[in-house]
Amino acid sequence: MDIDKFHHHSPIPGTTLFDGKQAMKGYPLNKMCYSFNDAEARDEYLEDPEAYFNKFGLNEAHKQACRNKNVLELIAAGGNIYYLAKFAGIYNLSVQDVGAQQTGMTVDEFKEKLRKAGD
């Protein structure tokens, strides 16, 4: 493939491109998730999520995606998967839980798909 002719922003169906626009859209959300590196911040969040949302200036789309604990919604709202991993960890969401959400499968279906891929 000639790299000079490759269009680097080609749409991939079902994929949200994390670019500068998404980074700005999700800045408050990602800043909040980054704060979860600190155990005290995680405790504060769990004590009153709504107050914590407001502390970081989350908009309603950010808040609803957090309430739903839905990684695809969080990504659509501008979340970066590396920061969202901190959010997922608070709720003990595993990589398989997130993969199931991303593929529209149950966790058991997703695990079976992974197991079959390894055969």
C-alpha cells in the first residue's frame, strides 16, 4: 500500500475515531476518569457520582453514559478508552465485559467467541 495515497480518516463502520474533535468533546469526562488513578478520588466518586460529575463539568451525555456504565456510549461522548479503563475498573468491568458491550454480545457469548478464535 502506498502510504502517501492512504486516507488516514477513512470511516470504519461502527467505530468512533478519537481525533482532536472527540478529545475536546470528551475532555471533562477523560479528566474525571484520569482522576481515578487516586484511590481517594475513586472513593469520592462512589460516595456521590452525581456530585463528582458536576465537579468535573460533565454534560448530560457524559453523565448518562456513566450512569449506564456503557463503554460505547462513553466513547461516543468523547471518552478515550485508556482513561475509560479507569472508570470500568471502579465497577469491576473486565476486558471481556467491555468487549461484549462493543460487539453487542453477552459476556458468555463473547468469551466463547474468544475461546473459538484460539482453536
